[in-house]
Amino acid sequence: MTDNTEELKAKIRALKEKLSVTVVAHFYQRDEVFEMGDITGDSLELAKKTMADDSEFVVFCGVGFMGQSVKVLSPEKRVVMPKIACCAMARMIDSLYYDESVKKMEAAGIAKENILPITYINSNADVKAKVGKMGGMVCTSSNAKMIIETALKEGKKILFVPDRCLGQNIANMMGLKSAVIGIDENLADADIICYDGFCSVHQLFSVDDIRFYRKKYPGILIAVHPECDPSIVAEADFTGSTSQLIKYIAELPEDQKVAVGTEFNLVNRLRPKNTYVLSSTKPECPTMNETTLEDLYNTLKSIEDGEPINEIHVDEETRKWAKVALDRMMAL
């Protein structure tokens, strides 16, 4: 296809007006794709907003687990994705690895009935379903601390999957002891036992990057996402989810410099002045950037032709238990 960007945008807008579709775009999408979104936000925010939308089709520009979350919460909707890109973190754990993690905790002397699992929303539906069956729930980066505080009231050990950094950072904030399966010994001594998963983008930031900016711009603030390594969070001035970072930076005085440790596309869309990317390399999520305008156009065209491509399906048993885990979170 040789259409230029503006021609593609015009064709996409025309199809959106013609069809019963809602285009949903995550904050980390390319600018030109993000611009086409009728609903924009972070992962859970998008799933919630689409629940109230009455279009027949949800065209989700993001990664696979996000499209699954929409289908789990709104099974009556037809969810299609221009590109079923798979979040690297979500790929690090599946239902088999989850079962192995539970067995390793049992081998460490923790009875299964004393394990309460929590899965970060950055996980596939099969893992969410496993968590739901064991009485656990989902969390996001913005509510993880509250979810863990609530869970600990049951007096059980927390199994936190898949992001060890988020689990460790929340443990540090709460003054709790954490351990990582496969790395740390004495799992039974920890309050929060983490699976050894991580976000490859948020691993790019280093303490040296922070020190470089502090030396170059005295008084600069450092704001980072809690998927960053605990060593980064320990030296930051602010740690928060995507939405919390946006709000924090928007409320800063215009002349206040800030270096931000999260995905490049988001940072690049923030204030035009005095905002820096906290990395010597471009922290761009490769899977979020797979979706192109051409992919979006082709997906809309497939709906118009009556043969939707890349439709998301979740089997009923998985959907049922994944929804239980999501509902437990949203009820708090």
C-alpha cells in the first residue's frame, strides 16, 4: 500500500464513521495510531471504558492481553486487533509456569491454602484464570499497593506474578520483605514472593542515567514507573503508573525540569519543554510499536468486508475465572 499518512488517516476516519466500531489506543502506541483512538488510556482504563461503549466492534490498538481483558469483561463485544502483538512480560509466564511457582512455594514449606496470588494486569487470560481459581485477584500499577494491603489482611503469603520489580517496589514501600522465586532462598521468610518476570523497556533505565541528569540539571526531578528496577525507584523523586505520571508532570511548573523513566512514545507526548527521557537509549516498546496505520486501516476494511481479521476469542472456562480475578479487584 502506498498511501501517505494523511490519506490513510482520511480513509480510517471514513470507515469509522461508516461502521459500528470504536477504536481503542493505548498510551504507548505510535503517535499517528494513538491519534486515531476514540478511547485512549492505559490497559485497565481502556477495558473499563469499552464496557460502557455500545459499538459492535472494539478495534484495540495495543498488545494481546489488553484485547483479552476487554473480551473477558465484555464477552458480548467483538474484539479485533490490528496486530496481536504479545507483551514480552506477559509471555514470561503461562499457566504451566504459574503452577510450577506454586509448587516451588509448597516445596519451601508454604501450604497451598496459605498462598494468595495476585497477578499484574500485564498477564494473559489463562494466568488470570489460575489466579481467580485460587481466590486471588488482578492489580494494576496504580492500585497494586492497595490490593496487596487488602490481600495481606487474610494472613497469607502473597504470590505476585509476573513482574518482580513491581512486587519488590511495593514491598519496599510497605516495609515488607520480598523474595524472587528461583533467585532467593528462604521463600517462607518473605511476605511477598515474586515471579521473576520484568518489562524489558523499563529495564533500560539505570542509576547512572539518574545521576547524569542530576549533575547536568541541578534541581531536576526524576519520575519513574514502578516497573523499573528497585534501584531506580529508590533514587527517584516520584514513582507512579502511566496515568499518575501524566498527572504529576502536567501539574509541575513550566520551568521545572523532569526526566521520565517510562516508554518513549508516552514521554514524547508530554510537555514540550523541560521534559526528558531518562535513558541513553530510546526506551520504545517493540510490541506496542508493531501496530501501524496500515494495520488499522486493513482491520477496519476487513470489518467492512464482513470478514474481520485478528478477532480475540477466550474460552468460556478461562473467561469465567479471569473475570472473577478482575471483578475482585474492581470491587475494592
